[in-house]
Amino acid sequence: MPWHAALLPLAADTPDPAASVKEAHESVTNAASFIEENWAGWLYLGLKILLILVIAAALRSLVRKSLTKLIMRMNRGAEAVEGMALGGLLVNAERRRQRSEAIGSVLRSVASFLILGTAGLMVLGALGINLGPLLASAGVAGVAIGFGARNLVTDFLSGVFMILEDQYGVGDKIDAGVASGEVVEVGLRVTKLRGDNGEIWYVRNGEIKRIGNLSQGWATAGVDVQVKPSESLTHIREVVKQVAEGLAKESPWDERLWGPVEVLGLDEVLLASMTVKVSAKTMPGQQFSVERELRWRIKEAFDEAGIRIIGGLPAAEDEEEAADPSAAVAAPSALANPASPQSLATAPIPPPSGTPRITK
């Protein structure tokens, strides 16, 4: 059966095997020539990038290990201080350990960011990427972020310096000006406080201008006792000394007292009273409980010793005497004498002579 002319293949459309082989050979030859001409540059570039990454990794590992050793040395120093006689007056080892770990974490993060960021920029430069626009854009973005988030940056930097300087820690009772209470959590941006009534205060670190730490070192318990000016100061000192000895021998006051209870002397002398100042060095945060216990025991001891405290019940000899009977008698009146000028002044005025009288 004859084929249609349109179905017959044209001679021009038939691929030439020799031409195809020649084109493939030329492509392979060009690729080989390109590789041969540039392999040295590629190898140099690859080795350069690899060297940058290896140096960055080694430097990062070295810095992190150095910071870890530094933190361990700080912890060993804190343990040594804890075993000393004055260790109780300083920050305890656990607090020092937590603080040093927080500082180490911040320093390690900053070191890693700087090292890896520098290595990334060097790799981009080695690849031939123009870093000028990138750095310019980063600078503009940094300025914009700095203006827009300046409070955030201030809070972060304040938090870092608070941790580095160990101004306060978890468990401390502080007065931060805007709020006061026990520190629950210390962050790089916000400090969390629990108030005396149980409320939680979130205070930004940038807002804290001054800090009063009531939990570091030691505290002072002060008690003012007002007594009669006629009391013997020697007797008062002896009674307070007995109270202090009894308090120092009982638990838990023997742990809360870090020094002897002392009578500092007269703080104020008035006509009707005099104030005796009593003071004691206590454990941080326990001064208020020691003051209350001292007042309780001093009051009981003074009552037993017969020492009168201003504001208490009056003694029997101080009660008011019976009223004078003559005080109830009124003074004699001048009107009792009819010849006195006062009686004459109250007498009615008689009518003048010659005046007719009106009678009914």
C-alpha cells in the first residue's frame, strides 16, 4: 500500500550521528578546559573557607573552655569562703555558683555571636560578595532598632551589670525604689519581686535607679525602751544583760543573733522619761523578729524587776491621792455681806422724791 507523502520522513530532519558526536565532544572539551583553568582557584577558595571555619570553631571552643574554667575557679573560691569563720557574713556558695553560671552563660553567648558572625562575614567576602551594602543596611537597621528599642537595650545592659556586680539575687529582700519585696527571679530585662502582701512586682531593670539590699552581710536589730528618769541605769543594764544571755542560749535565736545584745546607752533624756537604746547584730532579714522578741522579754524582765516603763500601768505609789475635802467647798461670796460694794451695787434704785406713783 503506498504511503502518504506527508508521513514520509524528510532527509533534512534525520539527525546526523557524526554531528551529534562532534557537539558532545566539543561540550566535554569545553567543560574540561573550564575545570582545568579554574580548579586551582576553586581549590584555593574552598581551602580558604574551610580554614576560616576551622579557625572560628577552634577559637570558639577555646574561649568557651576558658570561660568554663574561670567559672569553676570562681565556684571553688566561693566554697573556700564558705568554710571560713566570716563565710556567713558573705554571699553563700550556692548564690555565688548561680551568679557565676549566669555570667558564664552570657559571656559564652556573646563570644559565640562575635566569633561566628565575624567568620560568616569573612566567608561571604571570600565568595566575592560585596559586603558594603550589607554592612550599610545592617548599620541602618541597627540604628533604627536602637532608637525604637532603646528601653529594651537599656534594660538588657542594666540587667547584665546587675548580675556582674552581684547587686542582688534570688531570695534577697530589696528596696528598688519603685517597689520592694523578696526577689523571685532575676532576668536580663525584668526583675520579679514578691511584696509583703504577696503581690508580684515586675520591675524593668532600666527603671531601677537605686537598690537597697536588706539580705546581704548582716542586719541590726534596734529596740528603744522608755523608762522613768529615776530608774537606775546600772540596774537596767544588768536586767538587759540577763535577757540577752537567755535569748542567745535558746533556739532559733542563737542562730539569728550574730553578735551580743548591747546597751548602747541613753538615746534621749526628758523631764518625764528617758530612752535606753538596745542593739544587736543579726542574720540578714531576721532583725524584725529579733526586735519583737527582745521587746517581749525586756518587758517581762522589767515587770519582774520593778522597773517602770513609760506607757505602762502606773505603780501603786503613783496613783492619785484622795481629793482634799476642802476643795469641794466653794469660796465665800461677796454678796453674802449686805454692806459690801457688790451687794449695794445689786440693790434696786429707789425712785426720786416728788415723782407721782401710779396706783391701781
